[in-house]
Amino acid sequence: MNLLVIRFSSAGDILLTSLFLRSLRKRFPDASIHFLTKQEFLPLVAHSPYLDRVITINSSDRRKELSQRKRTLIRELGGKYDVAYDLHNSLRSRWFRVGIAQRVEVIRKPSLRKRLLVWFKWNRLRPIVPIPELYLRVGSRDGLANDGQGLELFIGETSNPLPPLRGKPTVGFAPGARHQTKRWPPERWIALGAMLREHHQARIVLLGAPEESHLCQLIADGISNGISGGIDGDSHAETSPLNLAGETTWLQTAAALDGCDLVVTNDSAIAHLAAARKRTVVAIFGPTVQEFGFAPYGTRMAVAEVPDLPCRPCTTIGGDRCPKGHFRCMIGLQPHHVAEIIEKLKAMAG
């Protein structure tokens, strides 16, 4: 049996397919399972033991290139796939899946219900269905079941870039996000980092993409400059903030997360990366809400948010600016509120 799973992007969504892939392999242990994605996300599935092959396309590929890729796949298989599971249901995935398999199963996205919540604040998204479980429904006809083991990311022999630190907690900060309104302000990160460093002698590790390196360095410098008293010289040096943003690959970032006792992150891919590595996660939600299904899944976690704001959610994915101009969903979330959530999680034992 030949099976194809389609999910082109983005990084977080690729990570959220891991429950589906594990369940598919358990259901069909002898099948040949292929995964179709964009080249840039190959590392996120390259080491998966549930896949026999990862097929990639380039973001720039047009219909001509995709047609050639389809013909090549069918020729190599000696026929069509038995089943294709489209976990994306985009224009590109719809075009690619035509004629590729004997049967196609397609995700049913709650797009209209999301828009109703954004536009009219009509909540038709209860109970919340996490995205990994929404993916799993695509395989319901084939008996895929939730084993309760959450997400996974396999990193092969990737080494941890963090120097060891004994007896003190390490906290990962991921202050970036693709959209500006999903970013908690830098001064809030600085204040939280100073609190954790002063009260727990925690080492703060900044994580993110190359384009977030400057933001992360700004926060690291602010934490270093803002610390006051209570820490002796040796401990102060040992727990200096470390900026790894732009210095690590996806898998090296995952390895660095393995060295963290706690991860504080915006609603971004690193939230799912941390969940896949079974870290304790505090996810900061501003313009988006948990009803969209993107809270960290299958790990110990909490969401930090400003409750009962009548303007939330204002978007399904974030934006460049607050449509109301006040940005209360992020500015209203104080560092001490996040610190209280961290204390309740008891993740700072070191």
C-alpha cells in the first residue's frame, strides 16, 4: 500500500502533523508512507521513523514543475497512490492531489467559524479541537486513533548547542513571530527575564530566526543591564543571557530546547517545537485565541493572555498593527502575570 500525506507549510503546521503520521504508521505498519512538503521544512520530518520518503517542492514551483513532479511520482510508483491525505487544502495542494491517488481524504477547516469569531465574536469553535486532532480526523475513515502521546520531532544526532548549567534553571525565550501583533513587547520580555534571573538565578536563552536576532539581542542586553543585586559575581556571569537567534537550525533549536526547564514563547512555531520535545511551555496569546486550536499540544503548558477583551480575536493569524490602535491584548499582559503562571507550573527547580 502506498500512502501520501500533503502539508506544504508552515513550520508549526508541519510539526502538528506528527500525531497523524504516528497514527498512520501504527494503523498501516507495512505501508509505504510518503510526505510532501516544501524544501525549507524538510528538516522537520527528515528523521521521522514513520516515513519512507519525504518529497519536496520549492516555494517558487509553478504548475509546470508540479505537473512534472506528479508524473515522476506516478511513474516511480508504477501507478497512483492508494490514498492521499491532504492536510493543507490550499489551492496548490488541491491541484497537486488531482489524479495522484485512487482515493483522497481532505481536511475540513473551520475557516468560516473562525471568521465568525473574528468578525462578529460568535463563538462556534467550542469545544476546542486542537489542530493535531483536526488532522487526525482526515484519517477517520481508515481508523486512525489518538494514542495520547502528543507531538514528536526527531532530531537525529543533532547536538545541544547550550553549555551545561548545573543546579540552576534554564529558560528559553522565543520573542519573535511572523506577524508583529503576535509579539509581546520587548520591554515585557526584559522585565520577565530580569525577574527570573534575579529570583531564580535562571539562565535565559533567546531563540528565533535570523531576522529576529536583533530583537533577541535587544532583549538579552536589556536583561543583563536591568539585573540588580542578589546574585554573586560568578553566578551572574554563568547565567548571562545567551542569544542563539539566527545561530541555530530548526533541529539545533530543538536540541537547545531540550536543555530548557521552561519555554516562554509567543503564538509561533517554537511553541510547537517545544511541545514536540515535551518541554513545559507558557504561550503568550494576544490577537489570537486558543479556540483556533494552536495552543501547545500534548505537553505541560499554560496560555498567558488578557481575558475578556471584547476585541479579541481580531485576526486568525496576526497582522502588522493593532486595528484598534491600543494593542491591549499584549500591552495589558504584565510580566508579573506571566511570572505567576510560571510559578504555578513549578518549572523552575533547575
